[in-house]
Amino acid sequence: MSAASTPFITPDALLAQWQGHRRLTRRVIDAFPDDQLFTFSVGGMRPFGELAMEIINMGEPMVRGAVSGDWTMSRSRDPRPKQEILRLWDESTGQIDTLWAQIPPERFLETLSAFGQYTDALHNLILYVIDNEIHHRGQGYVYLRALGIEPPPFYDRS
Amino acid sequence: MSAASTPFITPDALLAQWQGHRRLTRRVIDAFPDDQLFTFSVGGMRPFGELAMEIINMGEPMVRGAVSGDWTMSRSRDPRPKQEILRLWDESTGQIDTLWAQIPPERFLETLSAFGQYTDALHNLILYVIDNEIHHRGQGYVYLRALGIEPPPFYDRS
């Protein structure tokens, strides 16, 4: 194996990492009282419901684009009940698994233009989506603490 | 190339990602007023200076352990001036680059026991360290906003 093709991590293992993060983020969404999801925030930042909708609108569309070249993406962050967010979340989870298996393995190292504006190696584009989820979920932890609610443990990805 | 050895990302590209995150985290540390780093927090959470010290005490020690099997780690989170944190930060940055180059490429897929208690594939252990940094930095963004300070842009890793 040449140095250039040595994996830090394989696509399957990265997907497992991501889905572990997604299980944790789902628990953070679920920990919010329904009436605080689109109203509560700290320091004038966006409420967690809007952040959750952003995460939903980035994850599956990124993977779908990588498979098909179809880069359409909903930008709706409108308030909706928690159960509806969780339903969209679970739908995305299944779609990400299905679509991931259709990405040709060599594509992760190729440069793509996502959503007509972000040009980078596919692995960097996907890591951006995951890192953005972790970043906003970290904000959600602070919102929960400020609401007097104990967030789920960060290390538990089951 | 077999499916098992197809890279999602190579070690060099992952290091570049991490160091991009570290440049952003350094700017977040630097954005805090010196007198708020170890005093200000939201919701009873730890102040950002403690989180920054945790990040410093995880990053370079993880890479050093992966190279040498030496898993010693400082647990000090004691308050200190911002310039001292930034000095430790910059020292770690150079050490991570130097040590990373010494990790045998096949080791990233091997299972290790880090710090005598965390057993996982090395790539998962390293991603945990990076994700923990992103998570706590996201909390730092909320602290900065609550202090009326605009945080550095998330997408800028230069």
C-alpha cells in the first residue's frame, strides 16, 4: 500500500463514527422541552430547533449530492413540534446509510463542488458537515444546562 | 485496492483538518478577556480556560502515546494567564506535527489502550480528541456571545 493510499480511517468506520454522533445529537434534541426548542437561546444565538433543522438540511443532502450530483437542499428552519424534527431525523439516518453504500470509494478523495458553492475534497466536505453538527450540539449542551437540564453524556454514542 | 483499505481520508489530510481546527480554537481562546477565561461560564459549566487546558492535555499526549506507548498526561486545569495558555497551545501544535510523522501508517487501524483506560481503534481515539475539542469550542462560542463578544467564523481554518 503506498503512503498516499494508507487510510487514516475507512469509509465504513467513518460512517459508524458519524451515526454514533447522530444518535447523541438525537438525544440532545429529545432532551429539550418542546416549548423551548424554537424559543430559548443564550447570547442572542439561534435556538436549538433551528440548529437541528440546519443539521438535518446538511447531512443527507451532502451524501445524496456525492452519490448523484443532485445538490438540492431545503433551507427551511421553521418551527415545528419536536416529534416532527425527530421523525425527519430518523428518516435522514436511514437515507444516509443507504446512500453512503452507493458512494464509489475513490470519490472520497476527489474534489467536488457541493451545493454549487463549496469546492473541496469530498472527505473534507463530509467532515465539515459532521463537525458543524458537533459544534452546534456543543451549543445545545449550554442551552440545556442554562435550562437546568442535564445533557446526555458526550462519550456515549450507543 | 481492497474495500477494507480504501481510505476515507489519509493520515496527512486528517492532520491538516485537525491543525485547521486547532487554529480556530486558538482564536477562540484569544478572543476571551484574560479576566474571564477562568471565571465566566453559563449554566454552571466549566469556564473556557479549564476546557482549553483539557484540550491541551489530551491532544499531544494522545499522539505521543500512539508513537511511544508513553501514556502519561497532565491533569492540571489550574488558572493561568491567557498568554501562558497560548504558549502551551503553540508548543503542542509543533509537537503534534513532529510526532504525527512518526506514527506507522498501519497503526491508525490498530486497537490501542490509551491512558490505560480507553480501548479503541487509534483513529477513533484521535477523532474523539478532535471531536471533544470541537464540542468544547462550541460551548466557548456561547460564552463569548453571552459576554457580548463576536466569535471567529467557524468556517475559517486559516
